[in-house]
Amino acid sequence: MRSIMRVLLVSMLSVLSLTAWGKTVEVSQKATGFGDSPDAAVTNALIEASRQSLGVSVLLDPNFRSETFEWVVTENLATGATSSKPEAQAKTLANVSGYTVLSTKEVKEKLWQAEVEVRLLKPASIGPDKSNLPSIVVAPVRAYDGSYDIAETVSGRDIANNLHKQLVISLTQGGRFRVLDRQYPKEVNAELANAAAGLSPFEHAKLGQKLGADLVLTTDVEKFQLGREGNTFYGAKLQSTEPFIRIHYQLINVASSEIVSAGTWKDQQSQNEFRVRLRAEGIELAREPDRVGEVLYPYVARQLSGEVVDVLYPMRVLSAAAPDAIYVTQGAGRVEIGDLLSVHVPQQEVIDPDSGIALRLESDSLATLRVTSLGAGYALTELLTGELSSVTAAALLRHEASPMALDEKTGKPMTSGSSEAPIKW
């Protein structure tokens, strides 16, 4: 008897698991739709409401429009109908729990307008609520050249793909955006791959709106190589391994098509600093040129995303209980252990006479912090220079290059003339 009950219980749990729903919240959205009949107008209004609230990717299933049309007519979700032109394929449908038709009217001959209020089941976030954070989509990275030399020849496509992945990781770890994993249409990717035909900010903004994002980050790789040709030695050209990287970026506000921030990021690390990073990961450049990207891509993405994020969310102080216990915002993905941060205090606010925009002035560096450990969304730092009293919640933190002594970077023994008091013969 117990065995029979056990089998029945397992069977019931199996059935329940097949019909289980993911965690959702109900949201309300008003929208307007047009069609050649009242029912078609209502259908398109439902689709528009889903598009605005959930993003276009959740409703691109070719059955969605026809199923919704049948639902409007029969009040029962049907399949197999071909009432309208299908859209591109995607994995899921929008979940409509109910709707109210606010109005329908014929605006022109055979053109109806419908206004609806829809109740949609939106997937709820698992973990901390991040709904208050702006959402961002990282556009496919565009490479100017077909290949780049980073200790070995790597195709421009691989450079772009690897950098794109690391930018998504850095922005996600920074904890200041909801990073959306959206795929650009194939024809857009093809256009981005052509260095002479990049999309305009307006076109990126339109795509961002369709993808359900508040912001779009675009990046163009101009230079991505190790070393520049230097002097000649006995007829042979000498080339260093100093990173030579230049990337153009734009941060676009989808709602207004406005470029929030734009610039050119240039790598500032020296050849010796780069070699230190390689040694820290146990990489020998001469023997393992294929592993250079393990260090280079995350470093570039962290620095580049940090410059972009600073425009909207500069690093700030969370708490400063002691010189060796200063917590700051934005940890992993924004900084790494050993990085230096300069402390600045906002000064008075002035109005630009030409633009009328309020400008907040800030002080020179009052103190320097060094990152000692990283956490999810924060970092622990210690005070190197300055007074602890200047490290307040109002302070702004700016990233600085980590100064390293030459002998620390190269690991080479000191010569007789390299000490503070060199030997005099």
C-alpha cells in the first residue's frame, strides 16, 4: 500500500512540475492599435502594449498575432489560424491575463483605431529588485579592420565578439544597469560589420526601443594591437609589446535619440604594466600568445565601461569607518585590486551662460584610495594619501592609472647604477 501511495505521489508531483509557472508580476499597460476592422485594431493594440511593456523579443513568435486575433474574436486562445502576416521567430509569447477595450472608432474608411488597457504577466526578477535601474543593450562591436595583431593575428570579428562579451560582463558586474541580452537583427549586424556604413544614433535608438532598452552602448574598434614599430637594430625592426588600443564609443538615450556620452578611449597602460598583468595570470607571452586575450579583453572592457558609467553613475563612498576600511560603490567589473582612486569633493554649482545648463564644479584630488578587495557591487579600499575626513559620502571618486616602479613591473634585478645612491667608480 505504501509503495502504491509513493508511486501516486511521485506521479502527482511530476504532473504539477509540468504545469508550474515561473515567478511573474502583473503589470498594466495602455496602448493604441490600428487595423482594417475593430477586431484587428484591438489585436494590434494588444501587441503594441506587449511590445511597450515587455520588449519586442517576447512577442515575435509568428503565431502570436494570429492567436491573439482568435482570442479577441472567441475569447479563447486558439492555434493554427493564419489571420495575419507572421513576424520573425522567437521563443516565447507574451502572457495576457486580461484586457479592457477602452474605445474603438473608424478614423478612415477601412481603418479602425482601438485603445485598450492590458494586464500582462511580466517575469519577476529573482533576487534583489532592479526595476528602478535603467536598462541597457550593448550593440554589436564594430571592427574597422579585418584582423589585428595581439601577439598573434586575430580576426576583427573575433576581436569584436570577445570584446562584446566582456562589455556585457563588466556592465552586469558593475550593478548600475539592467543589462538586456537582446540580439540585433541579422541585417543590422551585417551593416555594422561594414566599417563605412555604421548605423546613426537615431537608427540605434529605434532599434533600442524595439529591444525594450533605455540606453544603447555602441563601440567601434579603430586600433587593437600590441606594440608599434620602433627603432632598427642591425637592420632589424624592433617592436614593443605595449598595448596600442583606441576605441570610439557612444551612449545613446533611446527615448530622445540623444547621445548622452561619446568619446575615444585610449589604453594608458605601459608595456611593463601589461607584462605584470600577464605574469599575474601565469601567461608567458612568447610561449602562449593565444592566451593574451584572457588579460586584454577583460581589462579593456572594464576600463571602457567604467568611462561610460562614470557619466551617469560616478563612483562614490559607501562608508569610511577607518583608513583601511573604506567601502566604495561599483566593485568587480569596474575596478581591480591595486587600482587607485582619487577623491574629489563637489564645489559650487554654476550656470553656463550660453546653454543654461547647471555645471557642478569639483575640487582637485584631496586623497588617494587603493582597492584591496572586490565584492558584488562594491569594493574595499584603503587610504594612501590625504585625510580620512575628506572621504565622505558626498565625495566623487575618479579612476587613476596605478603607478608602478620600473623594477616592480619588470622583476629585473637592480644594476649598480639604478639605486637611489648608485655606486661611483
